[in-house]
Amino acid sequence: MNTLVAEHTFPTGQTIQIVQGDITAEQVDAIVNAANEHLQHGGGVAWAISKKGGPTIQKESDVWIQQHGRVPHAYPAWTSGGLLPAKYVIHAVGPVWGDGDEDNKLESAVTGSLRVADEIKCSSIALPAISTGIYGFPKERAAEIIFSAIEEYFVDHSSGLKIIKLLLFDQPTVDVFLESWRNKWG
């Protein structure tokens, strides 16, 4: 069972939430997969999404790669949600810590995910803490970048998104994101 931890509504009308739980169980139009550029869903969040969503997600991912090539940070791929409650999976490629220009790459992955959600007419989306697992991005820094990217997106774009959920799995990650949340929105 997923648990709402914090909620903030922007002046633009969108609501952002921190939710602790399992992103694969969330009832939203789209969930974001922290993917690699080849859309091979073998570990971490990607593995959990692919396992629970069934083979359709990997099959559609393979077709995407055949048609479009590798997935860049700023232009996430998307597939159906397969067996998941979400209609779509947006496959965002986050940066690997140490590869260079990590802050901009993470901001691009978040902004790109929101843009794709708008393009496919979603009103709700759930994102994980992109790149903070096996890619090694420091959680404190990621939280600040993710929150700022979301806020800036809604200032700069007319969006059909109404609800944005940061779906965080473990308590240490929730604690770090809540600290950043309090510093930003009180």
C-alpha cells in the first residue's frame, strides 16, 4: 500500500506529492522508468516495472530502439503499461554519477518525462528518484534538481498534468527528499 507523505500545489494548479511505496502499483496515467539508453530492463526500478508489467513492456521497448535508436536524456521513450495499473511507462534515461554534466542530464530526464506525459495526454504521472540507485547520483542533490525541474516546467509550459507523484520506495530516500521539500516549500 502506497502512503502519501507530503503534498504541495503550485500557483499553476498542479499538485506534487511525495508518496512512499511501489511505483508499479500506483494508479496514474503514466509511471516513469529509470531506464538505460538501450531500454534493457534488467535491474533496479526498470526490472521491477518490466517484471510486473509483463513481457509487453520489453517487447515494445525493443521495437522503440529498432525504430529510434538509443534513448537520450532529454527525449524519453514510452511504451504501454502492459499489465500495470498505469496506461503508459515513460522510459527516462538518467545520468550515471561521474560521467559528467550530471545535473543537466537529470534535469533533462525529468523535464523530458513531463513533456512526453503531456504529449500522450496524461493528467497524472509518478516518477522515481531517477539515477539515485545503481547510477549513484547523490539523493540530496537529485531531490533539489527534480523538485526545481518540475516547478520550472509548470512555470514555462501550459500543461495538462494535474498530479505529479514522486514515488519513493525506502525510508532513507523519503527522509532525504522530505528534507529538500521542507527547504523548498516549508
